[in-house]
Amino acid sequence: MDSEKQPSSAKSTMQWTDEHHIVLLQEILATEPFKYKPRTQQRSNPWNSIVDHLNDVKNPAFSVTQRAVKDKFNLLKDKFIAKKKEQDKASGIDVEVTEIDVLLEEIIDKEKYYELECKDKDEEQERKIEKSKATAAGMRQKAMGSLGESLKRNRSDSEDSVSDERHKTKKRSKCLEAIEYLQAKSEQELDLKRKQLEIDEKKQSLAERQHQDFMLLMQNMQASTMKLMVSVVKQINKK
């Protein structure tokens, strides 16, 4: 790719070269900012880390901001996608595949993977919430039904035994005990549901961390292998 000038959002004017592009894409591939939900602090933090690492690089030297890095990455990605479309139209023609192309294709594949994963997580969370709401509604309905039956029985007993004040008092006491029992049972069941949801969320969080560690290991191995392959191809081409 030809050298391009850094957007005006950079700290100072710097000249972008293919070497800068490769270092930038390698850093993005290693950090994977796209594995977090868009427009969140979790998504922003990796980009800050990328900027800090790039500005510490001495050769080639960087002087960039988060906005400049994102703009440059989006520009490279858009050009690569357009290039792929043109290549697909001109099938059968040999095209040169650069290290930048390889890195961009791997990044785009990972972006798509994490987008699907994030969508699945959101749908699963919505299902849990809806299930919790349905459970709570069912418990309330059951409690109200039991309370209505208890009050109905109490009214019937009271009408049949108006002359017996002690009997009425006993019935009212039983009714209050039934209400207290239903309330305590409802609260206990809700508490159990909340604890179960917390346990499920902790298990899911642990599984996600294990998966992320595994993916990071695989990505580092892939990046090392890719660099070696590119180096060998360059040596062969020189010969």
C-alpha cells in the first residue's frame, strides 16, 4: 500500500507506511478490542492499550491517538473489503496477497465471530430475564389464589359462627398465619431463584474467561506462524 498521511486527529503529523500498518494490525489482532460489546468502557480500554503500545514503538515510530488509530484501521479495512469484491469479480486472475491482506482478513473473521457470540449472549440473557419474570408472576398468582381461598373460607366460617367470638378470632388468626406463610414462602423461593441465577452467571463468567485465555493462546500461535510464513514467502520471492 502507498504511504498515507495520518488524519488530523493524530498527536502530530506522521507518515504512515506499510510497516506502520503491519504493526498496527498485529497489535489489534493480539488485543482483540472487538470481543467486547460496542459503545462500552470494556471496548474502549483495549483501544487505549493499543495506542499506548504503538506510541512506545521506536521503529517504526508512532505518534497517534485512539481516534487516529481507529480511523486508520477502518480505512484499511474498507479498502481491503473493496479490494476483495473486485478480486471476486475478476476471478481466475492471480493477485498478490500481502501480509497486510492476511492480517486484515483474520481480523475481519474474528470480528464476525465475536459479533455472533455477543448476539448469542444477549439472547440468552433475555431468555433468563423472561423466565425469571414468568416464575415470579406464577408465584404471585398462586399466592393470591391461595389467599383468596383462605379469605373465602374465613368469611364463610365467620358468618356461620357470629355468636362465637372466640371462634372468629381463631379463624382470623389462621388466616393471618396463612398469609404470613405464603409471603415467607414466596420470598424464600424468589431468594433461591436469585441465588441460582448468580451461580449460573458466575459459571458463565468463568467459562468465558477460560475461552478467552484459550483464544488468546491460539491467536498468538497463529500470529507467530503467519509471520514465519510471510517471511518464507518473501525469501522465496527474492530468489
